[in-house]
Amino acid sequence: MPEPSTAAFDAGVAHALRSLGADGSAPALDPLGDPAGAARALSAAGGAPLLLRVAPELGALERDKEAAFGPAPRDPVWLRIERGASAVQLAPLRLAGSGPARASAGDAAGAGEAEARDAVRVEVIAAQRPCCGAASCTRERTYVAAWLALAAPASSAGRGAAEQRLLVAEAQDLEAARAEALVEAVAAPLAVALRVPLETARGTEPPDAIAPRPLPEPAPEPAPALSAAALSRFAIRSEGELFVLRDHASHGPRGSATRNALIGGSLLFVALALWIQVMRSVAAGDSGIAIGVGSGAALLSLAGYAFLGVARFSSRYAARSAPVASFRPGCFVVAPWVSRTGAIDLRPEGRLGAAISAGEVHGVHVQPRGDRFAVEIDTDHGPIDALLTGREDVARYWRDAMDRAVASVRHPGGPSARQRLRARSQTQQAAAAG
């Protein structure tokens, strides 16, 4: 049985897949989470339809009075393609209800329904980004992304509707050639399968003249193959200059709004009873009891007000996902702070504390936790459980994705100044103890 907290999400995903003529057991490709595996599958011979998960474009960065945020998140979408045909089927990650396919607010499949669209081209773009954010570092990383351009829906013809772009694959590396090779290894066979041109910095290649693109050496190992249902809950993609892994089955802060409101209301109810007792004690001239009970009433009133404040913020959380971790130049944050739209707070801190340098990561591992499996990031500060799931293959899939994300933001070279100071301190402590 699925967990109660994910049952509605699982049902919505199943409905979306049925609208495409697929089901949860169908194999699915996620070039954003496993570019090497997707490249191999797209390049393989065979005529069976392919199910891909891709991501829509995001809006501009957000800002409030106190902080800057990344763009508001959007759900990924399912894309069903058939080799040799430019027509594709597009559906949201999840669909609500059990009647005709329709998407909930915030989904990104055209007008919010499963629909047929025509692919126009696959384009590969590149940009330069800072290596690690350190003032003394002058290195730059090359960010490369492959986008699939879709023609405007037939229902919008004649109304000036623009093309829609979907993010298919992306990579970031200090070696520009390696990032380009990895992304083009996905983009080229996709363009061939859809019979559309491939646009790169070197020019436009027509469908019949697209050269094969090998994976960079050493070729990345493909992640464990997952079904669409197993793949659906978590997804990683860039949001501005951050790579963000999200849990799309989580309601984020909104999931605790009712609980916090009930706790806050209960505390205020008890506080009210205590304030009544304070007034009675004052009227009876018993100042000692009045002071003692009044102190407790004040504490409960403050706590209740705080819980209601948290509940009010949580109830206004508009996103349909919660971030698991964000990876930014030089560091990463587990459980980052978010705005009410779900956008990532750009300050290097989160609910578990300050950001941790990517250079302080020893490895990303899968660890059993009872009947579940955790993706653990082992750091100089100790292990951190970033993700918990009931399936080992899912945990190994996202372990590989997080390992690549850490590598894509890590500053190259030896230990940092902080690591050298820590090692020196540990040596001195060991010498003193001996």
C-alpha cells in the first residue's frame, strides 16, 4: 500500500500516464536526472514509443524586502514520443480527478491537459557561470542545456501563441567540451528520433545529417532503470544558477499548517483558562498564585501565537513540491529555506543550518533505515540524510544524481583552508592526548 501522504500524488501520476496511453510500470527516461542512461536509450535501435520526463521553462528570479529567491518552481511534464514522428504527446506530471484528463493549477502541459504537439527543433545553448563564488577564484564553469521547442497548440493557431520550450538535458563542468558532449549525446538522438533539426553553437544540422554524439570519456555510468511510477516523486533540474532536487509528493510547509493551527489554538485555549485564573487570584488578593499562573499563561500565549503565525505562513505556501537539497556554486544546502511560492532562498543556509562546502563532501551513499533507504551525504561535519524512500533502486538513482550535482559545483584542487585548519587542530589534539 502507498503511504497515506503520497496516495493522492500516486493516483494523479497514474491518471496522467493513462492519458498518454501508458501506465506506472512503463519504463521512463529522465535525461535531467540520468543523462547517460537517457542517451543510451535514445540511441538504441527499436521502434517502441519512449516516455520521457522533461521540465518547462521557469520565470524570473524573485525578491522580497529581506531576501532574494530563485524562480518559482513548476512541475515537470511527461513526453511520449515515437521514433520517426515529430508529433509528441504531452501531459502534466499529475492529473487531478478520475474523469477526463485535466491538470490542477500550476501544471505546465499547454492548457493543462494531455495533448498532441509538434516538435520543431532541439537546440543546445551554453553559458558561463562562476566556479565556486569565492572572491579569489577566477575559474568559470560551462553550463550547457538542451531544449526541445514545440509548436504552439493547434487551438492557439492564429492568436499569436509562442512556441513552448522544454528543458531536456543539462550539464555543468569546468571542461566545456565534456559538458557539451554529455548534453549533445542526449540532444542528437532525440532530434533524430523526432525528425527535427539540431541547433548548436556550430550551426544547424538537418534531421538526415545529424552526426552521432558519443558520451564523454570516461562515460558516466547509467543509473538504475526506473518505471514511471518509481521515477515520478523526485526530480532534479536547474532553477536559476542552482540545481535543485525536489520532492513532488510533498506539500512542503503547507502539509503542517493544520497541525500547527490546532496546536496553536489548543495552547491559546489553555492560556485563556490560566488568564481567567489569574484574574480570580488577583480579585482574591492572592498575588503569589497570580504571578505564578500569569507567568505560565504568558508563555503559553506566546507559544500559541507563534504556532498560529507558522500555520498562517504554511497555509499560504503555493508550490506543489518541497526542495530536498539545492546545489550552488561551491556548496550545497539540505532542506533550503523557500518563499511562499516555493522559490529557493539564495542565502547559503537552510533548515538544518549553513551551507556546506562541496569540497567537504566525502561521498554520497545509500544507507538502510529500517525498512527504508536513505541517501546520505557524508561530509566533514558528519553524515546528513538528504532523502528517504522505500525503494533501494530509487535511492541509488538519486544518489547518483546528487553525486553528479556535488561534482558540478565543487571547487577543484586540494583541501580548503578550513579543512587544513581542522586537520592541524585534530593533529595537535591527538599529539596532546598522546
